Amino acid sequence: MDVNQYMGMFMDESREHLQTLNRCILELEATPEKLQILDEIFRSAHTLKGMSATMGFHDIAEITHEMENILDMLRKGKLAVTSSIVDTLFKCLDFLEQLVEAIAQGGSAKLDIAELVAQLRNIAVGKPVESSIAQLEVAAAIAQPLEADNACVLNDFDRNNVAAAIQQGMHVFEITVTVSSDCLLKAARAYLAFAALDDMGNIIKTVPETTEIEKENFEDSFIVLLATDHEAEQIEHAVLNISEIAQVVIKPVLVQVNVPTSVTSEDAAVSKVEAPKDTNPNAEACELAPVQHQKNKVNHTVRVDIEKLDDLLNLVGELVINKTRLDQIGSTHNLPDLVETIEAMDRVTTDLQNVVMKVRMVPIGQVFNRFPRMIRDLARDLSKEINLVIQGEETELDRTVIDEIGDPLVHLLRNAIDHGIESPQERIAAGKPSIGEVKLVARQEGNSVVIEVIDNGKGINPDIMRDKAVEKGLLSRAEVDRMDNNEAVRIIFLPGFSTAAKLTDVSGRGVGMDVVRAKIESLGGTVEVDSRIDQGSRFTIRLPLTLAIIQALLITLGEEKYAIPLSTIDSTIRITASELKTIQNREVILLRDNVIPIVRLARELQVQQTVSEEEDELYIVIVQMGEKRAGFMVDTLVGQQEVVIKSMGKLLGGIRCIAGATILGDGQVALILDVGTLMQ
């Protein structure tokens, strides 16, 4: 078998299982009494082991196998959840992540797992942790296999189904199928067994339930109640022909029901359904729902390569451009029939565009889920107690934005823990709880997504920021003295700035917050900071929902058309030249009692104007980024239009003040302005 064709699926599912393991082990550490969490941990580890062994990655399979032994002992109460065991499990996950990522890069990690495996085995054979009598009793009850003479009490529905089958002259068998102990894909073998049995009759019930069998939540065997016309020998032969099926035990089932008058008492008898000794001890034979045949189960989701979605989005973008062109042709030549058709086409293309955009949207929880483990490890390294609160992880963002937002959030969270949250001793001395809190919050506001990183630490002292900026030579004393407190706090975003007293693994190099701002602004977003001394800090990131198709305002400068993203526009106004004022050699206007600085776009972009700067009426576009506003002076306003953002390519990429380009309906190219850079 060529396993390379399954490599993509293996990588995706391995990362998902590792993320699940990180989340569940963190939850287990916080609430060790919730032993049901162990079931989910066990399932993910077991599935990862099976996949790895099938693909031939034996180091991963060996680590997960040893992890299973520890997890099984925790589940049975033979071990108690301790910090040392949790640390060891996390160490295993670190090794597994390194191995998986090495495989993703086309190689194999040179990791010595012998020491880790030995450590796991030592834990497994070590002295059991003392447990309370109640816990030992529960563990013993869970571990105790069902006795063979325990009767399965069928409900009335099941009894009637069995009785009806018997009345029709059919056999009803209890079939115990045991899979080989070294079978790697138990769910697949169970599926083949179900298919073979379903072809020979009607499946009435399974132990455990079908959904649990699909998830491989059974040990080595499962039970099927089958109504069939075939004899037991034929059934046994059909199931044993499936590879990796070790044993098939078949017993007849009879039930006693309230039979109708046409049925004599000799036609029914009392049934005893034997539960096999090898059955999963956590599954009780009598608590079952009617089986849903696995062969009829439909998977409602598919995995799609992101490149295919990009291609689809590009095609939709071309459709939007041509729709605009047709609209212009219909209006120019006064063709009513074409205009009506374009209006209908507009509705269809808009719906198609919305569907494609939704397909590309993914929950931001995919990024957030990686942080609890990071926060735990960082807090322990810094000897701090941190409670991480995550809210709004279901908020959706475009996949391209999701891929880029992770690193800025890592910097913000590390900054909050290292600089923001005090040590437990300092917090107690300040009258605060010893445990600091960091919140990671996401929500949608209009066409933007807001992400906040909030801590209840010591806050940012503006005086310290001023002194450090002067000390490092980033600003002069005169410059920092002119700053108000809010501006002084924003010094944190200057390149090379750091308040760390010494260089550590976490901070001190002056790299971090300037990278955060640069990355956010490259995504068309903004980052703001609000801080109060001894109360904490709040970093607010605003990002566009998508970077592909946006609403924009078209304006003209000279003979050229430009696009300004509508999400950055506050309003458009028309003023007279006399309303322009000058403050500190900068042109401003007074708008609703606020002073708004004016940017003459033609001068900034070095465009030859066709409209005189001394015109009586001037068009101003008021733009806003975070809390800052500015007025862009333009020649004319063309109107609002949906535009498809196109990359400028490597040759023209990175041009100051230009965020990209778009193709208009008439085939002309319009440049999209970078509002953030122009405002600076």
C-alpha cells in the first residue's frame, strides 16, 4: 500500500488529535476528579497510535502506546492524577508534535524516545497512589467484567422485534465478534463485520452502541443481535472470512412477550442473553438504542485543500468584475433588457460570493486552542499563577487572516504574563488575589472582528515608558514631554523598545510589540492599547473579516482612480477652501468640535491634479483607524463599489501607501490605498 496518498489526511488528523490531547490534559489537571475526561484522552491517543502504526511511524506509535498504559491506570483508579504525571504526559505531547512536524517537512525527527518511554514504564510499574476507599470501590466496579450469566433486559420494542422475527420463522442470534488484539483499525473491521451481517439479515441491536463502535470505544469485542434466515454456521463462516477477526461466538436468543391469540405459548420462551467476558467493561449490554446501520451513515463534511478554495474565490472575483462591466455597458447604451438581466445576475453572484466567503471562514478557536498550554508552561517558568479565560472562540475569520494572526497574539499574551501580571507575592501585597487573570476575547462588530487581550496586572506606567524611550535613544526628552499619557503608553510599539531589566527567554530583546503592530497593519487592521496603573491593560485588535472581496469608495486624483476600503471611512463631506485652518504647519478642519488633520492625497501620491487646490468646493473623505481620524482631500467621489483585491506581485509589492490593486468594470486598474500608512 502506498501510504503517501494518505499523508495529508494523516497530518491534519494528527494535529487535531494533539490539540485535543493538550486541551483535555489541561482540563484533567484542573479537575482531576472528572475521570470521564480520560475517556476522551484515551480515544485520541488510541486513534493516533493506530494511524501512526498504519503509516509506519513507529516512534509515534510507541509513545502513544505507553501513554495508553498510564491513561488506562488513571481511568481504573490504579494511579492518581498528579502534577508529575501531567508533566510527563505534556512532555510526550511535545515529542509527538516534533515528530509530526518533522514528517510534515518531509523528513524524520532524530529524537531519542528511549528515556521518555522508560519514564512512562516506570510510572506504570510504580507504587499505586493511595486512593480513598470509595474511589477504589468505583475503580473495582468499573474494572469488573460482566458475568456470563447476567441477563440482558430488553425493552418492549426490542422484545416485539425479536418475537416478530421468530413468528416469521427467522432465527435471532446474539453474535459476539472478537477482533485480534494486534488489530490496528478495529473500527474498520467492525464495519466489515456489520456489512457482512447486514447482508444476512436485520441487525436489531449492538453492544456498545454503533456510534461508540465507530469511534473504536470498545476493547476487543462487540455484540450484535441479528434476525436472520441463515444458520449459525453460515454466519460464523462469513464473519471469520474477514481478516483480523479472531473469534465469533453465536448463541440463540428467545424472548417472552405478550403474544397475540394466534400465537401459542409454545412459540415463545424466556431468553437469557449472555454478555461476553471480553466486552468493554464500561458498556452495559442492556442500555442500547436500536442500531443505525453503519453502511447507511453519511459523512456531512469533506476536507478541501485551501488552494482549491483560493481558486474558487479567484473565479468568483472575476465574475464580480465582469458583472460590474456588464452593468456599465447596460447603463451606457440604455439597454433595459440587459439591465434587468444584470440585476438578476447580481443577486446570484452576491449569493455565490457570500457562500464562498463563508466556506473560507473558520472559527478563531483554531488559533485560541493553542494558547492554554503555552500559558501554563510560561506561568510555571515565571513562577506565576495565571487563569486564562477564553471567550468568543466561535467567532469566524477568513482563513488567510487566521493563518497570520497567531504570532501577534503569542507576543501579546507573553507580554501580558511577563510584564503585566505580578508575582503572587506582589499581588497579595497590593491587595489583589494571588492568581492573575488574562482574558482572550473575540467578537464580531460589523465587517470587522475585534480581538482583545486583557490582564488585571500592574498596567503600563507612562512615566517609565518616557524614561525608557529616552534611555534607549528612541526619542528625545522634548518629544516625550509633549506626549500625553495615552501617547506615552503607545511607545511600547516602537521598534527596539523594551522595559525588561534583563534579557530572558521571554523578553528583553526589544522585538515583539513592533512586530505585532506591523503584522496587524499588514492585514488591514489596527491595534490599540488602553492601560491603567495597578488595574491592568487592554490590547484591542481590529481585523477585517476577509482580505479578498471588499466594499470600497472609488475616488479620483487627477486622471487616476483609487479605492479606499469602506470599513475605514467614517463619512464624506464637502467644504470650502476658507474652512481649512493651519495649526503647527498642518492643515486641519473643525468637524463636530473635533480637529481633523487633512492629508492632500495628490501631494502624498505625487499625482498631477486636474482640479485646482484653490477650488471653492473641496471633497474630504473622513477616515478612521482605531481612535484616530484624518481627512483625505480628493478631486471627486465616484461612488461605492465592490472590488476584488489583487496582489501587486513581488516586483511592485511593499510600495508605501498602496495596499493592493483591483480591476474595475471597464478594465482599468485602480490602486487600493493603505489608510493606516497615509494616516501616519
